[in-house]
Amino acid sequence: MSSLVLDTGRRLVDAQPFDVRSASVGLVAVLLLVSLLVAAEVLRGLGDARARALAANLAVAIGPLLVAFALIIGTRFGHLV
């Protein structure tokens, strides 16, 4: 079963060109970053101690996504120039 799933997944990934895969992964990362940033701002606006703690926990996920966002934008900008 597991080898069938891995083989099917590999065929699905290989069926799309690199540009399409790259754009879709970038889009998912950017949308996740935006949603986490909005959630952090909403939690900060609540002013509760528990909400501040949750916002601090979201910062752990936001940091690496900001780095990924910078890499995505840098790569896209590099292709334009």
C-alpha cells in the first residue's frame, strides 16, 4: 500500500512542470503567512493574557514563513531581471 501511494504521488508531482509546482507551493506559503499574521493581530487586539500567549506562539510559525516569503519574492524578482 505505501509503495503504491508513494509511486502515485511521485507521478502526480512529475506530471506538472516545475514552474507550476513552484508557484503553487509559493502561493500556499504566502496565504498561510497572511492568515497567521491576521490571526496574530486579532489576538493582540483582544488584550487578554491568554490571547497574548497564543500570539507569541504564532510568532514561532511566522518567522520561518517570513524567510520563505523573502526567498520566494527574491527568486521571482531574480527571474524578472
